[in-house]
Amino acid sequence: MSDWIEVGTLNDIPKLGARVVSRAEGDIAVFRTADDKVFALRDKCPHKGGQLSQGIVHGDRVACPMHDWKIGLDNGIAIAPDEGCAASFPIKMEGEKIMLSLTPNEGCPNK
């Protein structure tokens, strides 16, 4: 059984915005950058658990809405001087369809 799911199309996510995939194991935020790159992170800031999907996307980062921590969209790692990470998830595009893997990337705890 594949752990890839379809989460919509590129046009379903506003530029510099996010869409949330709700799961019992924790929500996943799927982000779209200004240049149409798509990334997925656990929707929980490593600092105080703020919803990253509610943050501001700028470049390849998102700013947590609670305390303005910057998190790299490509790997979920907090930008120095902050420390910690939000689990990242593989994304692949099939035409305009966004496919999300439910298995997090290695290198960050599944928090």
C-alpha cells in the first residue's frame, strides 16, 4: 500500500499560503511559495507548537505566527539562532496534482 495521497492542485493553495491536511497523528501543512514551489511540514512549530500553516511564507521559509521563529520549508529546521525542527514530508507533483507522502523525511523527529 502506498503512503502517497493527493492533496489537491497547485491552484488550491494560494501563493505564499498553506493548506492543512488533518490526520490523527498530527496535522501537516502544505505550503506554496511565490515561485510555486511546494513543501510540507508538520503543522507545529518546534518552539511552542504554533500552527505554521498560519504563518507568513517568505522565500523558502515560514515565520511562526506565535513568536516569529523562521522555519526552513525545505527541511523543517529552525533558522539560527533558534533551534529545533518540524518534521518535513516529501512532496511530488503529478501535473498540477500535489502528492504528499505520509512518511516524514529522515533527520528530524516526527514531532
